[in-house]
Amino acid sequence: MHDDVRGPEDRLDGHLRRRRVLVVGLREYEAKPSAGIITRAGVAKLLFGNFKGYIDHALCNDIPKATLAPLDTTSTYECEVVDKGRKPTGIATSTVRATKNGPRAY
């Protein structure tokens, strides 16, 4: 008889998050990703989706086609979202990070 296959719960920023649990035979293994992928296309899709309707363009600093990045950690990739009718300021307004749900820019 094996134990319940639900994973243990972690507290993260005041929210409960369940870990993935892989059951093989009678052994349980916990897997928790430590890295995610940041892609140039993913960041563009995120920015143009979040600022739909009033973004003219986004200026980002050399985001590669794809790169591996630690999860939930500020990366070195930054973007400036330029609104329609405005000129770029040269100041980044968003820092990109990889999350378990894809790229995010804060």
C-alpha cells in the first residue's frame, strides 16, 4: 500500500503552492524546477499583451532568442515600454524574470 500521492504544501508570499510529486512504484520523489526559459519572443508577447492598445514599441537590452534563467530571480534583462505618441527615455521600466508560469516583467 502506498501513501497519499498529494505533494506537501509550501508557503510562498502568503500563498500555498503545491509541489509536484512523481510516484514510481512505491517510492515518492519531489521535483521542484529551479530554472525557467526566457525568450525574446515570449517577452515581446508578454509586453504587447499587457500593454495592448497603448504601447508603440518596447526597447529591451539584448534578450537572446532563448536563455535559461533561475526562477523568480531578477534577471539582467530590462525593457522600456514606449507608449504611443511618446519618445523613448532610455530608462528601463520593467525587469524581466523567469517564473513557473512563464516570463514576467515588473
